[in-house]
Amino acid sequence: MRLFKVIRLATRDYRHEGQMSGFYILALAAVLGPMMVLFGLKFGIVGAMVDSLVEDPRNREIRPVGSGRYDAAWVEAVRARPEVGFLVPRTRSIAASMDLNDSSVGRILRVELVPSAKGDPLLPARLPTPAGYQRIVLSASAAKRLGVQAGDTVDGSVARRFRGERERVHLPLTIAAVAPAAAFGREGAFVAVPLLEALEDYRDGRAVPELGWDGSAGEPRTYPSFRLYARSIHDVAGLKLGFEKQGIEVRTQAADIELVQRMDRNLSSIYWAIAVIGLVGFALSLSASLWANVDRKRKELSVLRLVGFRTGDIMWFPMVQALYTGVLGWGLASTIYLGAAEAINQLMATQLAAGQTVARLLPEHYAVALGLTLVSALAAAGLAGWRAARIAPSDGLREL
Amino acid sequence: MSELQVAAPRHDGAPIYQLRDVIKTRQSDGIGFQLRVPQLQIGLGEKIALIGESGCGKSTLLDMLAFILEPSQAARFQFHPGGGREGLNIADHWRHARRNRLGDLRSQHIGYVMQTGGLLPYLSVRQNMNLSRFVQGLPDDDTVTDLAKELGLSRHLDLKPAALSTGERQRVAIGRALAHKPSIVIADEPTASLDPFAAEKIMSLFIGLVEELNITVIVASHAWRHIKRLGLRRLAHQTRRTSDGKLTETVVTG
Ligand SMILES: Nc1ncnc2c1ncn2[C@@H]1O[C@H](COP(=O)(O)OP(=O)(O)O)[C@@H](O)[C@H]1O
Ligand SMILES: [Mg+2]
């Protein structure tokens, strides 16, 4: 009940001193706004930089040394581990090639076949993925040599020596997409695992009933190798250790990862150092100005004390006003930030990839800014109010 | 009414204040001041005048009687707001730092008029006069409007204090001190900042209202001239300075 009365009085005073209140709001926003812009920039730029390093597939790759014998169950089990981002088995590299022939030009090109699937880190997510026995993704250099583009069809063929005879099978292949040059430098094609398995079986003289290829009966399949990418660079070391425990020797970009991780750590600690210094400074300046404001109002607070308001009420009076200043100042600061961020992002739009921003804040950053503002404002105003309530009304009333 | 009659102590009503050996010492720049009250009894319904030159300790005494200044020592400090036998031990409240309890007593029983100021600039005249009722949650009846009429403030009820003259502001302060119908009104030189003519007019208005509402009043003034015709009991006091000039002592009895 009394709190409600204090809120009414504090609100009247806040409105009566509209200009003064405006200055306090402005002063708060003038410190907080630019700081949010600074943090937005730090977060946006540093975030993008670290993300691109952390997500670079080359740094996430784990390559087995030599060849082993991995069955389908093993592959499934490893793929199910949360640290594993992408895993497909490789067939024997001797069998992993194919002759491509563009019928219109009549040029024949032998390409390396790379096992692939949906989510291949080397292929941009927006491209169609290789699938089944027909859909393949060509490397940029292969597409250039053949003079084909996405949507074209080429003739693929492999030869074998079977029961003393040389024979060759043909397969019509659709170019689902052409991979960017960075994905694979040589002449090659990303193909689905079933196609590689079929080609290996054919070369080994086994039958592939799905494609009508003749041969002997199949045996349980093992793969000599695999393509594996960790979910992030931070998972690489753990996975490597796991493989070594299983007796599988693997190679990783440990040195590069170490570098990226150190950079990530250093940038983060610089970021936090600036954040903490800035926020502490902001909290202190806000507290000082609210404290001074309560001192200015000591006489009026003593009048409230004189007519019977209690210590708690006297504390709430400046706290209510600090709440107004805090919320309105934060709102203004957020508006300043949004305007500045929009301008900066527009300015840099030409240098950025789609969806990338230079200045960026997450909702939780706004919440942290508001929380910090309110906590320091309420603490300072409450403490100053408590002090004002402690002095004898007689002294407060007779202050000049 | 003769002056002799006025000056004679009157203890007809039940006591509202009973003080014994109450002392307040203050120190500033090596010069000390001490107010001593060996014995003071104020009856319910009494009208008391405290007359003395500036610096003799009038405000000090009134602030202690209004519970806004803590006594340095008090053998006995009883307050009987209703004039009943059971009094409230104010010395005890101070000793235990019950500031909120003292605040409650002020809001219920005491009206206080300061020499100047004391109005809240963000409230209208009506809201300022209503403040002492607002804090207690008393109903919004015609009290403030009626008081304003008596004080000649009807036209100003919706103005802020900044738009008023000094005399008008003092009348608002008087209105606020009376609006919640306290047992006692304490006024510390309420007319000192006004010209003699206005001062006399407002003082007699004030005393007239207090009599009409049957409220006990203690008023301090540096000039007896203004109030000698208003029928107040004058509180006796003596001020003296120690030979080294380091300590001024005022002794009040009554
Ligand atoms: N807050 C204070 N601190 C120290 N000394 C004070 C204070 N207030 C008043 N005094 C001293 O107490 C004495 C009495 O003051 P006061 O009660 O205000 O006198 P009056 O109201 O009669 O003018 C003065 O000498 C003054 O200097
Ligand atoms: Mg005084």
C-alpha cells in the first residue's frame, strides 16, 4: 500500500522534473549506446572470424594412415558418436575411378571418385548432394575439362578382366552440381557410397544385380578407409585419442588447430577484458550520477520522512526513479545501437557474404545490458536512499 | 486578556508531553551548544509560545518535541497523544532506533510547520496539503478544500508551490500541518520570512484555526510582539555563556 503511494509520488516528481529526468536518461544512453555498438562490432567481427576458422573442414578432418578393415557396423557406431560431424567409408582407391565421356564432344576423362553423402563438409550446403547410382557432383576442373555443367548427362564406364576376357560396363550419370574449385583440386567426382561399392564389386568380378552386372556371389564387405570430419575443431583431439586406443593410426591438422584454438582463446579473453572494464565503468558512472541525484533530493526526502514515510519507502522513492531512468536509458541505447549497426552493416554489405554481419548482438546481450543497468541503478539508488533515510529529518530539512 | 494572565502557567488539561532532564548538545567549529530541559510539562489543548533570539535553541527543542531530532540524554520523555495516563516512552524509541515507529507517531499525531519551504515542488497545493492525509490513507473528503478556504487558498489549489508567494506557501504549510487533525501542531517561526503585516495576519489566522480545531500548539518566534495578543503561554528560558565563551547553554522549564 505504502509502496504504491511512493511509486505515485516518485512518478510525479520524475515527470515534474522532466528535463532533468531526460538528461539522466540521455546520459545513461550516451554511455551504454556506444558501448553496445562496440560490443556488437567485436561480437560480429570476432565471431565471424573464429567461426570460419573453427568450421574450416580442412581443420576438422581426421585421416586414417594406411588401410584397415572396417565393416558397416563399425562405421555406423562411429558415425553415431556426437563428436563426429560427417563419416563415409571409402572403397579401395584402386577401384575408385571411372571414365567419363561427354557424348556430344567425344572426350574421355578418367576421374577420381570421392565417397560423399548429404552433409559433406567439402560441398556447400546449398548444392544438391550425390545420390544413388546416377546423381554425381563433378569437381570444377573435371567439369571444365569435359565442358559440362550442372544438369548435363555424361556416360560413365569401367572396365575389368573377368574370366580371361576384357569387358566394360556403361552407366548414364547426371551432373547434379559442380563443386567449387576449393572443394577438390583434381579431376574428380563426388559420388554416393552405393555406386562406389557397385564399381568395386564389378572390378573384383562380383555380381551387381541392381545394375544387371554379371559376376560371382558377394561376400561380407569391409572398407579399407574412411572420410571423417569432427563436428568442430575442439573434438578432433578427443577423436584422435579414441582411434589410437583402437589401434587405428590417424593424421590430423593438430598444429593448425592449436593455432586456431589459441587465437580463439586470446580473442575471447581480450573481448571479455574490454567487456568487463567497460561494464564496470558504466555501472560506476551510472551509480555516481544516481547517487548525486539522491543527494540533491535529500531535503524533499526528509519532508517525506517528516510526514511519516518509513525507511523502506524513502529507499523506494529513488529506486523507482532509477528504474525509470534505467529502462528508458536502456531503450534509448538499444535504439542507438540498432541504428548504428544497421548503418555499419549497410556500409560493409558489399564486402560480406550473404547473411554475414559486421555488428551483431544476440537477445541475451540486450538482456545482460538491461540487467546490469537495473542492478547497478537500483543498488546505487537504494543505498543512497537508505543513507538519506538514516539522517535525522531535522538535519535534512534544514539543509540549505 | 491581560499579559499577566497569559504568562501564568496553565496545567488544566491532561499532559501531552512530560520531559525531565532532557539534554541536547551540539558541537560546531569548537563552539558548543547545550539545551537543557530540567522539567517540562505541556497540557493537552495548551497554546505555548517559545520566544527567543536567533540561535538560542528554539528549533532544537521543537525538533525534539516533533521526534525528528534525537536527544543526547533524556531521563524521561513521555508523549500522551490522547492525554491519557499511559504515555509513550519516546526516549526508549530513540534508544532502540525505532525510526519508523516515530514516523508513524508523527504522521498520526503531529503537524509541523517549518520556517520556510518544506513543500514538495512536484505536488499541487491540494496534494501538498493532503500529503499528511495521503500517507495515512485517510479518505479524500472536504477537509483540504475547507482548510484552503479558511486559509484563503481556494484559488490556488491546483497550482504548484513555485507559482505562489512566500506568504501563500506558508499558508499551504500550515494547511498541511492541520489537514490530518493532529493532536499537536509545532510551528518553528512560521512567519519569520514574511513582512510584519503579513506575519501578524497569518499568525492570528493560524492560532485562530488551531483554537477552532482544538489542537495543542507550540509556536516558536523571535518576536513576542507578533503574538502577545493571541493568548499563548510563554515558555520560560535562560541563555548564558560560559566564561571562556566556548559553550552556550539554554535552560528551558515550564
Ligand atoms: N546541525 C547542527 N550541528 C551543530 N550545531 C547546530 C546544528 N544546528 C544548530 N546548531 C547550533 O545549535 C544552536 C541552537 O540552534 P537552533 O536550535 O537552530 O536555534 P534557534 O532555532 O533558536 O535559532 C545554535 O548555536 C546552532 O549553532
Ligand atoms: Mg530556528
